[in-house]
Amino acid sequence: MFRFLFLLFIVIPIIEIALLMQIGQWIGVWPTIAIVIITAWLGAKNVKQQGISTLNSVQTKMAQGQAPSEEIVSGLMLLIAGVLLLTPGFATDIFGLSLLIPSFRKGIVKVFQKNVPTQTFTGGGFQYHSQHEQPVNDDFFREPDKKDPSSRHQGQILDGEFERKE
């Protein structure tokens, strides 16, 4: 983790500063600043468009009962692309712009899905299991009072079905 943070906060800014200085010397200061601002603006615009498209795709897949795992990873990469494009510099802009290319993003999604274990949950039920060695003494888990017949069902699980009639 330390290596990642070191790379993120020390090495990448040094690379960005060196690139900005070299390109600034080559084409001038104002064109360099203009390129950085234009890439941030265009990148944010494209991230917004592709993000809305990805959100629509997620909603469509969920409505069809499918898991939108590819779209979720793609959306995360779009978020990273937006952050990279808003960060001043050419190296981050190049990587951020490459994440906006759908085929490049799909390739990363496939690699990600191969290397990350997933679990599939089927069914729509909810189960809760609890094991107490001693009964809990509160309103939800109290023992029924033998003198009070209304407390007879407190703390017990009722199983049933319902049907909506309109």
C-alpha cells in the first residue's frame, strides 16, 4: 500500500511537472495551459455523456433481472477517467482519455472480471440467523409471560404468505 501511495502522491506529480515543463518549453506556456484546460473540459463532457449511457444500461439490465457487473466496473472506470482528466497534466490526461474509449474500457473490464472472484446470489429471500447462548433481556427477545396471554407470541417467528387484493 505504501508503494501505491508513494507512486500516487510523489512519482506521478513529478512526472506531470516534468512533462508540463518540457511541453511548455516546446510549444509555449499559454498553449500548454490551453491544452490542459481544453482536455479537462472535453473530458468532463465525455465522461458525463458516457456516464449517463452507462447508467441507462445498468437500469435496463436490472429491469431485465440481469446483474450489471460489467456496467458497474465501466462506471467506476469513467469516474477514474473524470478524476484523471480534471487533474492538470499530460500523463493523467492520456490515461483518462484512454479510459473514455469503450473498447479499451471493455478490455480492462474483461481482465478485471477474470482476476476478481465474484459470488452470485439467487433468490430474493432474506434470512437472519442468530445464536445466543443465553436469552437476551430486552423487548424484542423476552420470554413470554405465562400470566399474560397477549405476550405469548412475542419473540417467536411467524411464517406466512400474503396476497394483495385491489
